[in-house]
Amino acid sequence: MMVGTDLHTPNAGGLGMLAIGVGGTDAVDVMAGIPWELKFPRLIGVKLTGRLSGWAAAKDVILKVAGILTVKGGTGYILEYFGEGARSISATGKATICNMGAEIGATTSLFGYDQKMDTYLRETGRGDLADEAAGVAEHLTGDPEVYENPENYFDQLIGINLSELEPHINGPFSPDRAWPISEFAQVVRKNDWPRNLEVGLIGSCTNSSYEDITRAASIARQALENGLSAKSDFTVPPGSEQVWYTIEHDGLLEIFEKIGGVVLANACGPCIGQWDKKGADGERKNSIITSFNRNFAKRNDGNPNTHVFVASPEMVIAMSLAGDMTFNPLTDTLVNQQGKKIKLKEPVGIEMPVKGFPVEDNGYAPPADNESEVEVKIHPDSERLQLLIPFPAWEGTDLHDLRLLIKARGKYTTDHISMAGPWLKYRGHLDRISNNLLIGAVNAFNDRTNLVLNTETVEYQPVPKVARYYKERKIGSVIVRDENYGESSSREHAAMEPRHMNVLVVLARSFARIHESNLKKQGLLALTFADPADYDRIRETDRISILGLVIFAPGKPLTVQLRHDDGTEKRFPVNHSYNKTQSHWFRAGSALNLIRKKKEE
């Protein structure tokens, strides 16, 4: 088992590991030797039969599953892939599937240990580990009776025949809007999505394995041989220094560059909006396609009207050559510079580099031997770094007369709470980055983003400005949200920023797993409506009180009291999932405060 500080930690499920992504403060617990807690998950079994062929890739498995389960269908579950089809997928293909399980809210995803994993370990210089695994291989996968009668062991069961699986394109604006390629052109026309494809992007942490790159390069090579070039801008951000060095060493980057591609740095880059996209300013409708995981509005370039679609790397290359979102490489043709019609052949990939994985510098820097003597100095005028100041502890009373900061509707990912892109340069400066708080959220009262009512001045202002106004006057505030609050990235700032801005309560119909934990760790109250219809009771000018905190304990509901500006009051119960330890985090002001207090004792 492994605990890691990112939702992409489940990549390791491709090597049979139970790898769970958590927030930074959860990781602090693990590193400090404090027990890490998780609500016991249920199980979804995904039985894979047949074998991938043609244009269908491992990415299409998770794109299909995302369409079945939706962005919240995996919440509270571990997904286990099994069957003859699972054993036929490469270890890196399995990793891609497990990686993107985060987009359906899964606790994690994994495959049982098999020969593909053994091969990967040996080809990457870890033969000793493969030998150890081989000795206990029968214990690193499910028992035979489980796979023979899965309906008796899994809480939910999904079946996918890989031999019949079509390539998928998911989007826009949500990774669970799944479209098989045979239907996609019709859907684009029906919804009047921009047909012209402006940018195609392959790579990232999700899809830059050697197999991914070689399959994509096989399409690019066909283009070169037939006088074709990309009609869209086309970029390649490799997922690591090892991947970059290997594909450069084997001449694959050169192939992409010859069809018009641009190789970017080994970083998240465009996936989190950190790139120089032409015409990114404004709100012009446009389409891009990526092999990344996420495609929420504004995530990739800050433009709410950029329609982002997700597909396999080879499908991204094909669409970029056409420059047309209605192109289907399985059936349609392209026209080269001589006017000749060209039909692309199926992609061909190589699981492992024949010459191995060469790398000059893998970027690893070991910790200092004398780490206790290391002193961290931050310039007082720094715009990018700031020492954290402990959040205040609970005062021991109910919370009275809080203001509504925002009642939001629609999708509410951690990107909507704490925008990425250029803001990430301030991730080491909590006060500065808090100026992006909730700027992507839609106000349910006016359908506008970043415009909420300041109930003291009776003016509509940007969310961070209103939050700072309340904070300066020591007025606590509340965020109210619909379903699946905080889905997507594990971004800690989406919990730290509200706390820094004196938001004391987040009230939602439901939470995404990691974000709920992050809120608790920062000393916020994460509450859910006992009756989801009570969401509609909350008015823009309400004074909100949280009652019952003096006897706050596991399993005991709290009460929300609304005082409307007409003098009337409404009360309704709200639930929480705090256990005994987590209730102490709230009382101490944060989990870190509690750790420090115990250390001092």
C-alpha cells in the first residue's frame, strides 16, 4: 500500500499497488507516524474481456468507465479491474486507467499482479523486485473464486469487451461526457460545438508512456510519409525527464516536430493552464483536445468557452492532422498537399524501448544529511513565499450570524475554488493566492462568476474582495454548494484559502473524498444537508448560525438557523462525518495545530 500527495498516486495501481491519493496534511500524518484514517471503501469490479485492437487504447477503457459511473459514481469505492482483458493490457496502460480513476471520484483503482507487470519491472531495472513479487504472485491478485463469481464479492459490477470497445472522446467541460468516435461528429454538430480544432496536446502524467508515444508517433510518421502536417497547433509536454530523454534519444520527438509539433517542458504545463496559448484571453468559443485527465471550464487556459476534449494520444494526433472535431480516423480520409486522399492506418506501439530507458539526470535530490540544522529563510518582501501562521482555535461556542459568501450552482471542482494557471506561482504565499478564491464558481443568485453580494455594503463585488471585507471585520462566512463539492484535484489550497479568508463552514449536498478530508484538516466545518431540499431555503442576505457545537461529537447532527432579512427564521438539521479524532482537529483550529500541541506536551 502507498499513500501519496496527489490524485495521480493511483498510477501505481498499474503495478498492483493499493495506492491512494490524499491531501498534504494527510501525508503529514503518515510521515509523522500518526495513524491515517479512511472510511472503509466499497468495491466496484470491472471485468475486461477480449483484447484491445486497432485504434482502441487503454485510455478508452477509463473514458468508457467514466461515462458509465460519472464524476461522482466512484466516490467511496475502490475499482478493481480483472479478467483476461486486464491481463492483456501493458503495465503502463494499466497505470493510465488507474490514474484517471480520480476523475470518477474513486478512492483508488488497481489491477492484480500479472506477467505484464513482471515484464515492466525487469525492463526498468528492477529485476530483484520482480523476483520477490514472483515468489508471492498468487497473493498479489484476487482469489480465483472472486474472479469466477464476481457478483458475490463486488458491490457493483461492470463488464467491458475490449474487442468491441471504440475509441472515445470525452467532453467538453467534464471528463464523464463520454462519446464513442462513431457518434462524436454528430454530437459536435448537434450541440454546435466549435468544429475547428485549435490545439492538440499529448503527454502529461496520464499518457506519456513509451507505448503511448510510439502509438502516437506511428500516426505522425504516416503523416510525414504522405505529405500531411498538423492543421492545428500541436504540443507535446512529456511526463518526466526519463520519458523525454528516451523518446528524444529514439528520434520520436523529431517526428512530432516535423509535422508541426512543439515540445514543451516536462511539467504539468497546459494541463493546469501554465502555457502560452494563442488567443487565450477573452471568452471566445474554441476547441482543443488533450490526452490529459481533466477538462473543466477555465482549467486549461482561463477561458470559460474553451471546449476541452479528452482522448488517447493517437486520437489527439489524428484530430490535429485534420484540424476538425468531426473527423473520424477510422472512416474518414485526409487530403495532402498534392490533393491526394489519405486514410490513416491503425496506430502501432511498442510497450518498452528496445534500447532501454536512458536518462542523464532523473532530477532526484536526496534530503540533507543534517536536515535538523537546515534553516528556511524567506525574504519579508517575497511575493511567492510566505510562512504559514497557525489558524485560530475554535472559541468553544456555537457560530452565530455568519454571512453567506456564496451559494454556488453547477460544477464545483477544486479548480473552481482555487484556479490554477498563472495563480500557481503564488502557491507558496497563502495570502496572495487567496485572491483567486472561488473566482470560478457560479453564484446561484445571479448566474455570474466572481460576483457576490457584500451584505454589509449591499454591493456586488468579486468573491475574494467580499471575503476579505468580512475577514477584516472578524465576520465569519459560509460557502453553500450542491453535489460533489471539491471534485478533481487534491489541491490543498482549495481548503486553505477559505480558512485563511475566515470561511468557517462549507455546507454541501455531498463532498468529494479528498476535499472533505482537506477541509476537516484545516479546521473548517464540512457539513451536509440532512434534507437536500434545504439548499433552496438559503437566501442571499441570510444571517447563518450553526447550533449544537458545544456537544459536537461523532454521529450527532448539528442545526443550521437562518435569520432572513424579513425577520423570520428557519431551522434544519445538517449532518457531518467527523470521527472523534477529526472533531479534535476542529476544536484545535486545524490538524497541524493539534500535532504541534501534542508535541509540546
